[in-house]
Amino acid sequence: MKEDHQPILEIRNLSKSFTASGTLEKLSGKTKYVRAVNNVSFQLNKGEVYGLVGESGSGKSTLARTILQLTKPSSGEVLYKNQDLTALKINEMRKLRKDLQLIFQDPFSSLNPRKTVGQILEEPLRIHGVKKAAIRQEKALALLEQVGLQTEHYFRYPHEFSGGQRQRIGIARALIVDPEIAILDEPVSALDVSIQSQILNILKALQKNLNLTMLFIAHDISVVRYISDRIGVLYLGEMMEEADTDSLFAEPLHPYTQALFSSVLDGSKKERIPLKGEIPSPLAPPSGCVFHTRCPFATELCKEQKPKLREVRAGQRVACHFVK
Amino acid sequence: MTLLKVEQLHTHIHTNKGRVSPVRGVSFSIEKGEVTGVVGESGSGKSVMSQSLIRLLDREGNIEYNGQIHFDNKDVLALSEAELRKLRGNDISIIFQDALSSLNPLYTVGNQIVEAIRTHQSLSKKTARKQAIEFLRLTGIPSPETRFNSYPHELSGGMQQRVMIAMALVSKPKLLIADEPTTALDVTIQAQILDLIIQLNTEFEMSILFITHDLGVVREICSSVKVMYLGQIVEEGPTETIFNQPLHPYTKLLLASMPKLNSDRTEPLPAITGTVPSLSNIPKGCSFSTRCPYATDLCREQEPPMFSNDGQRVQCWLYDEEKGGWLD
Ligand SMILES: Nc1ncnc2c1ncn2[C@@H]1O[C@H](COP(=O)(O)OP(=O)(O)OP(=O)(O)O)[C@@H](O)[C@H]1O
Ligand SMILES: Nc1ncnc2c1ncn2[C@@H]1O[C@H](COP(=O)(O)OP(=O)(O)OP(=O)(O)O)[C@@H](O)[C@H]1O
Ligand SMILES: [Mg+2]
Ligand SMILES: [Mg+2]
């Protein structure tokens, strides 16, 4: 598939904890920590789509924001073009913002209601120093077309668009500055299936044409499978398994991945592996393997010792004591 | 035995911008013990239709219904406010997607269930408490005695939904309307709640109207399914039939556009072009004609009737009655 495995972005042992600010914690005087992301490492190769899946609260959004330095990591490094983003000064980081674009689930809240689509699209260009109005407009119109909108939409306001169309505007705005990497946080989760597939097709075509590197985050496993070359599975802020998409679906090795995939209702009849219990609170993550409280195969060892993420097949890494 | 029969139901809402009709001539029936799914994209009228069945929207005023709703020999559209309250409390329960906003944040979940029990039966607080704990246990809440004293916000989304289900069950309703009860939940938790709903259906012989936009969920738990588009049921039938040989182009496209775990990743996903038209701009003829790849002049001019074939019904001009399938 991808010939060059040049990492364009390398995430090394990234962790992020928040201080919990609930009333109880304040009263007790003890500071508690929410461990949102714990010691996560992976890399994005140039031109690939890396998918991150995980249930709600598994730390997907926090990971994205920490990579982009929108929140400061507690520890770890993010290497982009031989620079550690976590060590950069604010103005140094600002220069790199253009290269790393974030696309959200709901672009509506981030689209200024008083500006036309044309103004919205051209703003990032202006910020990044494209002075000629004609060039900005040409670029905006070209992107409108690439995301499947029409020239007439250039003069319209965000409220005149449907959810799917607004998502296209959000995508166009992020891509207009020719980023190296696009990070998409649940870009299709709020959309109906029929619209979702339109957007996925557009994203896939754009990615190919622009040789864009993408970090694609979603809780919907069939969606992530469709778009990604490789996939990482997060649980309670930790990477449980990572592999190229076809291997991962042919043979998921981690018990969590297996149960997660079996819960996906994609209209085909299949055996489900039921998971008992709830997702534990990141305020008090389980000892040892974070998945042991729900794992059907957990032993004493799992309670006591955290398994290392290790390569068990070519390109497939798993954090489980028992996978051979 | 037919529990619910709906005929040519129209729901009109008068707003300050004029009248809209989110439900436009819906007919179907639900048998005792049947689990039936209603699918459709956002805005297709699933919630308005299901709330119309127990006239929940009446509270907002300016609602007008046409047609017939018969539930267990009662003419729902003719009931008084007091009779309606009884119907909603005893015979039909409804649960929503967002459990947290349906629960009172100021009371423990236990007390809310006790309240619900005591409005149906004159029981002492102590007996009602015992029953409430049993309902919590029944819905799979671990250590229900302790959870009885929890406030809604102290519970996870899955637990809150279990509490809502427990509350909906206290009256042992004949029909449970579940409006996207698992949409906000994670897949592993969704699987648990779906198992619970099926268990309750078997145990209590309760009919369930399950509303969702997720066709995968329908296939998992529903024996029959109705597909809604712009306030109409455009196709309905037994779940397996609809999945294996959908007749309406909309159903076909919906099924095809769902990414599947075994689909070819190199092919573009089939998509439905365009977007759902607004209620103030309903197309002439077949309401799907503006997005249908097979639409003809007839489709754009005249609304198709509902054709029936062996328990499957479809509202589409392309259906050939003689062949029992598609026109070529
Ligand atoms: N600013 C914050 N302060 C405190 N806790 C936070 C903050 N942001 C996130 N968290 C916590 O960190 C954990 C991970 O949250 P995050 O939003 O990254 O998860 P997610 O995987 O994106 O979930 P979802 O699928 O629901 O979007 C959660 O327990 C969340 O409550
Ligand atoms: N009180 C109201 N006043 C005016 N229009 C309304 C009202 N309630 C609903 N509608 C409109 O009726 C249509 C159907 O809405 P409904 O909520 O039933 O859709 P739905 O199929 O449940 O969608 P979703 O999947 O998003 O829940 C929508 O176009 C909606 O805007
Ligand atoms: Mg998130
Ligand atoms: Mg609804």
C-alpha cells in the first residue's frame, strides 16, 4: 500500500492528566487526577490515514488536542519534522499551526454566523499571509468544488446549510491552507448515514489527490475501518492494540478489540462477545491492565502488572500478557 | 392480537411561521408482543409520529391530528386529558435518547421509581421501595440497594438508561415506545441495553416500538421494520425481508450506504445524493423523487400508492404488482 514509511509525526509516551474539579474533591481538599491519556506512542507515516477508535471517554479528543498543543501534555513528546512540538514557544508553534489542521464533529459552532462562506474560507489564507484577494478567492472556489459545493454557495451564510454541507465547509476551511496533516475528530458522527457516506467519499478522494496525512478519530468502527490504512484502539487513555486495517479486522488479538468489534451492529448477523460491567472511571483507573475489570480472560497477573504494548506480528502491536 | 392500529395519521403543528406536517398519512399496526423498528434519517418524523401515538405533543398546544389511532379498543384521538394520562401511565410507556434530562436531578433514582410505583398502586413506602429495588435489579443494575440512593448525575449514561427503563416498566405497560434509547451509548453498553430490552420483551410479552436511525440495531432486535421518509412510511415488512430484498430505492440506498465490517474498502460508498427536503418544501409526487436515481416523470407528478406483497408494503411507482418486484 504505502511505499515510504517515513513518519511525518511521531508521538512518544504522551500523557495528559487533568485535575478533577468536582465539589467532592474540593471539599476533601485532596486533588484528584483524571488520567485522560496515558503513555501513548504511535506514528503517522506520510500520506497515510491513521484511525483512532475508542469508546466515549477513552481519550481520543484529548489525544488530538494534546498533539496539536491546544492543551499542554503532562509528559511525552510530539515530533514533527524533527521538532518536538511540546518544547516550542507559542510563536514558534503558531507558525506551524497551518501545517496541522483540526476538523471537528460540529463545525457549526466554529463557523462565524455573520460571515459568508467565502469570507470564512478565505480567512485562514489571510492570516497566513496570502495578500492578493483574487488568489484567495480562486483558492476558495476551487475547494468549494472539491468538497462538492457550488460556486453560488460562496455568498451564502452558514445557517443556510444542512449539517452535511456545513461539514463540507469545515473540511474546506481546514484544507485551504494546504496542511501537511489533518486531524479529524468525529467528522461524520453527527450525520445521517446517507450524508455520512457522501462526506467519507469526499474525504477519501481529497486524501488521495492531495496525498494528505490524516489522523481520523471516531467511535464508529465501520467508519474508521473504511477510511483508515492503520488503526489504533484506545481504552481508558491507553493504546490496547495497533495494526494495519486489514490485519486488525482479519484477526483482532486483544480481548478488548475482539469484544469491541463483535458489538458493532452493521446489519450482519454474528456472535457477540458480551462485555460485563461499565467502563471504569478515569479518576480511578484499574491497576495493572486497565481492561482487566471487564476482560473475560483476566488473571491475577493482569490485576498486578500492566502489559507492555509489544509487536506480536509484523506491524501489529498488542498490550496483553496472553497474546502469543 | 392487534394491540395498536394507526390509520392515515397526520400530525400538523401550527407555528408562528405557519403550519407544518411532520407526519403525513401513516398507517400501520402493532401486534401483541411484537418488536417493531422505525428507521429514518434525522427529521423524517420518527419522534413526532411516536409521540403522536400518546398525544404527548398536545402539551405544546397548536397540534392537530387527522386519522385514527386505536389502542386496545380505545380511540386515542377521542380521549379526554384524564383518560390520556391514564393511558400514558398504565398502558404505554416511552423512553428517550437522553435519559439524564428525563430524570429529576434533585431526587435519588430510587425515590423517583418509588414515586412512579405509588402513582399506579396504593402501596406503603416500604413495599414500594422493595419493588423499586427489584425493578433496578431486573434491569441489571449491580448492587441495586446502594444504587437506589444515587442521584442521576452519579450514574453513567448506560446506568441512567437502565433507570429510565426500570421506571417505564413499573406499570407493566403493554407497549413500550423507545425513542433512540441507545444512540448516545457506546457500542459495548448499547449491546447490554439491547439484550435487556429483548429479555423484557420475552418476559412480559410487551410490544415494543423501537425508534432508531441505525439499521444495524433494527436487524439485531426487531422482527419487523418501517422505513420513514419525510413523514411517511415508504416501506415496511418483516426485518429479514426488508434486509434481503428491499423494494423501495430509499431503503436500498440506506442499506447500501451503511459501511460494513466486511465491505470492500477500495470502492466508494454508495451515497444518496442531496439532502432531505424541508417540510415547507415537500416535493410534488413521490417525496423521495428529488433524490431518487430511478425517478420518472410519473414519480415527480403523482404520489405513489402503497403496494402490498406478502406482508411487505412499499410506496413506489417502480413496484410491479404482477411481478411482485421491481419494474425493469
Ligand atoms: N478539560 C478537562 N478537564 C477534566 N477532565 C477532562 C477534560 N477533558 C477531558 N477530560 C476527561 O478526560 C477523559 C477523556 O476525554 P476525551 O474527551 O478525550 O474522550 P473521547 O475519547 O474524546 O470521548 P468521546 O467519544 O465522548 O468524545 C474523560 O474522562 C473526560 O471526562
Ligand atoms: N414543535 C415543532 N414545531 C415545528 N416543527 C417541528 C416540531 N417538532 C418537530 N418538528 C419538525 O418535524 C420534523 C420531524 O421531526 P422529528 O423530531 O419527528 O424527526 P426524527 O425523525 O425524530 O429526527 P431525529 O432522528 O433527528 O430525532 C422535523 O422537520 C422537525 O423540524
Ligand atoms: Mg471526543
Ligand atoms: Mg427523534
